[in-house]
Amino acid sequence: MIIHSIVPHELIFPAHDEDFSNQRQCQWNGIPLIVQPEGEQCKVVRVMSSNLEDFLRPEIQPGSYLTINETKLL
């Protein structure tokens, strides 16, 4: 089957649940984040804040690492 669409591939064929099984929600200084724990650290996957200034903070940019002691895992 061939699909000719301007809709992104990820919306037509969503990822499997296993891709998200290791991700956890946490709070860092009151800012909600989605992180992926990796040993003593957590890799920031997504910033879930409604405050636009939180997206400009370099320490919580997606791909950066936080120590587990800094975060409050939910």
C-alpha cells in the first residue's frame, strides 16, 4: 500500500507502547518533565510545562542529563 500524504509518517503509523515503557514523569524545580532513567542520571525527553520560559532553560533541554537526586520522579 502506498500513502501519498502531507501528514507526517509518525501520525499515520504511531510508535509501539514499548518505545515509551522506560519513560517516567518527574518534576525538576516545579517544572514537569518526561525523562528516561539511565543509571544515576535521567535523560530529558520532553518538557511538559505551560510556561514558555521553561523551554529556554539550557539545563532541561531535551537530550540533556539530570541526576536522579535533582528530580522528583512520579
